[in-house]
Amino acid sequence: MVTSLAAAVAAPALVLPMPGVPLPADCGEKDCQERLREGLAALREALAGHPPATLLPPADEVSRVQHRWLVGHHAAFAVWQSLADVLHVLAAATEAATDRLAVRAAALYDAYSVLFLYAGSCTPELYAAVLRPHMTATHPAFSGEWARDHAPVPAALRAARDRHPPARIAPLTLAAKDNRRVHMAVAGKLVPGGASLLQQAGRHPGHAPTEDEYALYDDYFHVRRQGLCRVTHRAQLVRLLGQCAADIARHGLGAVPAGCPERFTQDVLALLTAPVLAGEPPLLIHRLPKGRTT
């Protein structure tokens, strides 16, 4: 029986299509546009240092660890879908569109890096006591490799790199390399011994997950698969990033692990929200008190 993380966290289900399913540009319903406008307004308030109560995380530390694990993953899943889409477009893009698309993909990678820091911002002790047993109870080999939304990203990145000269996609290459460094740094902090649940269960990374494992991962993180339009997809991501931004602004990210690129110790709110604020009116982003991201 799956022990859904959502049972411990008061958060709605994440609604996403299956990876690779095209999103219609607009379903035509007024509610979608209204949710997007409201989400952007709430995000601006959070970045200005005045987050609405609906975006605030739990007050106690253990509940906040679980909240960050779920909300951070939800936001990452939506970012991965957007990232895969942009990388696929970049892989087929003309020279004239390359720079813009590479910058867009880099911004999505940077947002994912911040989300990884956010979701894994707890201490190793809390990770071992609160999160790891919960995943083990779901499945002894529970693994991030079972995240179906990330599966298309590496191949799409390779295709984009094969299509364009390195100099033209330099921002993307840097962001992807930094993302790998963030991933290794957070994993090394949370599991100092380095053994994942997958490895402890006697399995080796790199084997394609089964459909049952993909479904188990979705169930654990309370992901519901159904069609939705691009406006609703964006509104959902805006809401999630607003929750993360409000939490970071109030509580910081804790100690940034060794090996993490220096640029992720400052301006993390700008890096986190750039993908959804591109093209929006400029705003003054609330600066965290010195030391809150370190």
C-alpha cells in the first residue's frame, strides 16, 4: 500500500499530463486566466516580502521539512516538463532562435537547481528521521529515477547540444553543469554515506523503471495525470514557485552544501522565479537578510 506524502502535507494534488503530451495553448475558460493573474500577483507580493497567508509554509520544523519535500518536488516536476519542451524546440531551432531558447532553458535549469536546494534543505538528521523512512515504507528501493517527468530531459539536452555549436548554447551548458553540481552537493549532504535506497535494495542505477514504479512515484507525490492547457500549467507552476519563494524569504535555505556553485548562495529568489516572470513587468525582489541562504 502506498503511503502518500500528501497524507502528511496539506497540499492539493499536482495535475500534469503525461510527459510528451502536447498542451493546448488555451482551453478558453476564463478561470484559467484568472488563476494565472492571481498567482502572479501573489508571487509578486511574496517577492516583495509580503506573502499572502495562502503561500506560507507550516510553522514547525518537521512539518516544514515534509512541506518542502512535497512542494519542491511538485514545482520541479512542472519545471521538468517545461524544460523538456524547450530543449526539444531548441534541438530543432534555427540559428536565429538559438540564443533566446538557450537562455530560456538555462533559466529553467537554474530554477530546478534552486528547487533541489529547497526540497533538500533539511539537516541530514531530519532527512534520516523524517523523509527517508517514509520513502522506504512506500518501497525499499524508492528512487528519484522513477520520476517520469525527468526521464525525457537528458535525451532532449543531448539533442540540443548535438544540434548547436557550444558557444551558442553556453548559458545552457553552464546551467546544466551547475545543476549536476547542486544535485551531487545536496545528495552528499543528506546521505553522507552515499548509498541510495535503490542501491541499498541491491539494484543498480540506470535501468529503466517499470510503469508500476513510475505510477508508485506519482502516487507517493500525489500527482494526478490528465490533460490541461498551457495557461493552467503555468498558473500551477506560478502558485508552487510562490509557495517556495514565500518559504525561502521567511526561513532561508539553511546551509548551502559544500560543492554548490557560488551563484546559488545569493539571489536565489530571482533564479527561482525567472522562468515564470520573464516578460512580466519588472519588480523589486525582496532581498533576504544576510546569511539567510547560507
